[in-house]
Amino acid sequence: MQQFQSDIVVVGAGTAGCYFAWQAARAGFRVLLLEAKKLDQLGEHIEIFHMDQRSFKEFGIPEPQPPELIHLETTISMYSPDRQVCEQVHYPFFVMNMPAFHRRMHGYVRESGGEIIEEAQVTGIILDNGALVGVSGNLKGSPFEARGNLVVDASGLAAAVRTRLPMEYGIENDPVDPACIFYVCLELRRGSGPGFLRGSNAFIFHKAFWNRSYGDDFILGISQPGGFDYAWQKHKEWREEYFGDPGKVVARRQGMVAFRRSLLSCVAERFLVIGDAAFHNKPFSGEGVVSGFTGCKIAAETSIAALQAGAVSREALWQYNVRYYRGQGAKFAAGFAQLPAAVELSRTDVDFLYHQGIIFSGRDFEELNEQYEVRMGPGKLLRTAAVMLWGAITGQFGFNSLKTLAQVSLQADALKQHFQNYPAHPSGYAAWKQNALALWGEGARHGG
């Protein structure tokens, strides 16, 4: 059996795992990064993704260059279902090649002294007197063990470490419910011809988009629950309704994102969970790279300080929870409370809101992308309520939709305030968690 020893064992060499490993290795710690796949396969399932331009400076990552960089976009056009309203959302983002970005991040890890091992599938955890001390699995068909002072789960939806922890370890260990997964289906097409869309375009009601790809190529994409077959069927229906069959299909790509609340704690004894494994993806788009980096940055800073002090207890790592949940986590909690109701709005409802310039306005979505929330002052809140009430009275907006949105708005406010009051010490977590589950409308959960 192959044995590995390091200060930190990170499971998963995707964007979250690479970023954390890079930061920890730069701080002088021995970091072992384990990846179940071959490294050159990472990102191939999606191939093209985007990142906000401002995030590179925020996280200390050099901006991309060709061929990793495909192009810079500055505007998204958001269409109402009837296509009579087009809202402009202005914020710059890079359209990038994901495999190339992964290769660059892997290079940063190695240059900083970290070690990356591919085809290392984690199938178990190693406990010593109840404490997590490492992971075990198969390395290219042979058994291995990797031990460290700290284990970090960055393995995405699989959550290979978190879901194997015992309930008494104090962290939610349930796998993602299939009902909480959105299936993303992309067609890379070429040669749309004159008269079709250009640039980046969103069709929020359909959870679909038409975006520019390599050169003049374009991507038709959709995100749906219910499995890949269902998502591809909805992709076809949406495409044919609006565009027919433009251009020629060059390739198809597909992937999955979670659509559920984040964990209530990302910390346990000698353990952290980050990125998609902690459900740190944006509630309004499902994207998780930039929002995952926010959690990773806090987790890395907390871990570095704890290891330098010679402590990796739950208490020593707790500031990761506090800083994340009082900030981005509080905004995302509110978003996840509101988004399911917005997703269920009828086509008539969404058209009405577009035509009235509320909820689906370009400025609101700019603020959502920049701040991860839309600030609703008294005046704006009153106008929004008045317009929707008028719409319901005149038959342009559903009464049930109005009632549901009002209810989830109150729930979202309560959740945001609750997360902003995240307990400063683990001793306050049990009571806080009980109240959080009540606000979510959930019963007792495994672990955590």
C-alpha cells in the first residue's frame, strides 16, 4: 500500500481545490492534492465557462490570456419570454476554456511546492480515536492512504469525504438529493448566419442562454432539473420555439450543479469542506467558481492561521464559518429562499414583470452579479408590491404568485438576519442550527 504524509490533504483538484492548495502551499505548508480523474480530463465536460473580470484581482489570480481566454464580454441581453422586452445587464466577464484554466491553476500549485496526484479515488476516511487523520482509496488500481493534520473536501457534488464522516462528527453528511440537481446541457454551434443573436443573451424563464463561443461560434445552453434526457428535451423545445435549427452542431457538453442551500457548517475537527462540496454556488445562476473562491480564500486564511498556531480543532477553524456565513453565506441563504418561487412563475407572470421593469430589470441583475443581492429600500419595495398587486387585480399577474413571493420575501429576510448572527463560537451552534432548520422548514438532519 502506498502511504502519503503531508500537512494538508485536499481531495479534488478542480477550481476550489486548486485555489485552496495554492494558497496553503504558498504559505509554506506541505500540501497533497488528490484528484480522482486524470488531470487533463478536468473541465472537458463543460469546456467553456466565464468568470467576472473583477474576481481575478480580488483573488490574486493573473488575468487569462489566449488560448485560455476566448474573449471578454461586457454586456448580457436578457429577454422576456415574449421577446418584446430586452434588458441590458452591464458587467465585464471573461469567457474562458476550462481545461486550460485548470492546467494553469495546477501549475500554480506545483510552483508553490504542492504535490498533485491524479487518478487517486478516495473511497474511505481514516479515523484515529474518533479523529479524522486522513483518507484512503485506490491509486491507479492500487490501495493508498494519505494522512495529514487537516483534510479538506473539495470534491464537488460527490463530497467524497464529507458524506463518509460519522454523524457524531458534527457536520451534515447527507449526499445531495437528486431533486436538488440542475442538469446543464450545452450545444456548441457554428455558422448561425445573419439575423440571429450575437454576444451573450439570457432567457431566464427557460433557464437558457445563447452565448458567443470561439470566434463567431455560439453556445445554446439550458439548465433544468429532472435528468439529462429531460434537460435536452427542454433545450430542443426552447431552441425550436425561438431559433429553429441555426448553424451546425459542433459538439455537445453537459454537467451538473446543485440547487440547494449551503451546509450550515463547513467545519469539523481537522476538517473543512469548500466549493461545490459545500454548495457555495450562486443561487441565481448555479455558477460556483467565483463564489467558491470566496469561501476558499476565507478557509485558506483560517487554516493557515490555525496550523501556524499548532491547532486544527473545530474551534480553531471556526472563523471560516463565521466569516463566510455572515457575508456571502447570508446573501445566498436569502437567495435560495426566494429563487424557487421565482423559478415557478408562469410565462404570463414573467412577461408582466419584464414589461413593468421590476425584479427582471437590467440594473437589478447588475446589482445581483456585483453584490449577490438586490437592495430593496422602502420606496422600491412599495412600488414593487403596488405593481404586482395591480397586476393581480387586473389579471396580468397571478394572485398565488403574489402571495408566494410575499411569503418567501419574509422568509428570506429572516434567514439573512439569522445567518448574519452566525455564532462566534461552536458552543452557540446547536441552538443556532435548530433555529436555522426551522426557518428553512426542515426537520432534523444527519450530522452537523
